[in-house]
Amino acid sequence: MNRRSTDQPSAPTAPRAPRRAHPVLALTLTALIGTLCSGAAVAKDPERLRLRALAATCAQCHGTEGQAVEGQAMVRLAGLPENYILTQLMAFRSGQRPATIMHQITKGYSPEQLESLAKFFSSHK
């Protein structure tokens, strides 16, 4: 029989290195923490939160906060003069400016909401 005696010392084992977090998990957690921290600041200002939510409806075509991708057909709204944006939105709404879809979209907003959107996008660069 090849029984190992319990009296014999066992071979030393190397200490295990601490496990590293998976890079994707680390990035996800970092982004989540950043979002929660910035969300807390936004939540303290309900008007800012309302404006961000209103402007988010434009992101599909015009990019996040109006920063459309360069070279694409959609207009970059960020940084345009507030009066210009509002004039164009009102022209879409009234039908003075032809469009494929903007005339329908702008009719879903009140003039006050369109003013808020113009102010929001003009304040971003």
C-alpha cells in the first residue's frame, strides 16, 4: 500500500495571486458608478432632468445632446444659435419648411417645449 503518512510535511504551495476583475465587468461598474453620480446631480435639478429627457427624443437622428456624427445627413444641433433652432422648429411645425418627418414630430411639442429644446441644444458644443 502506498499510503502517505500524515507525519510527513506537505509540499509548500505558492500563494495565489489575487483574482483580477474581468475588464468588461470593471468598465461596466465604472460606467454605472459614473452614471449614478451624475444622475444624482441631475436629479437635484428637476428642470435639467426634464430638459435632458425632452432632448433625448431627438438623439436617434441628431445624436446625443445634438452632437450628430459628422458626415451624416442629419444636422448637428449642438451649438447652433437658439433663435435659429427655434425658428426652424417653428417653421417645421407650421409647414413653412418642408420635411420628411420633422413637421410631424414638432406638432407633438408645445411651443414652450420647442423653446426649451432650442435653448438646450444651443447651450451644448
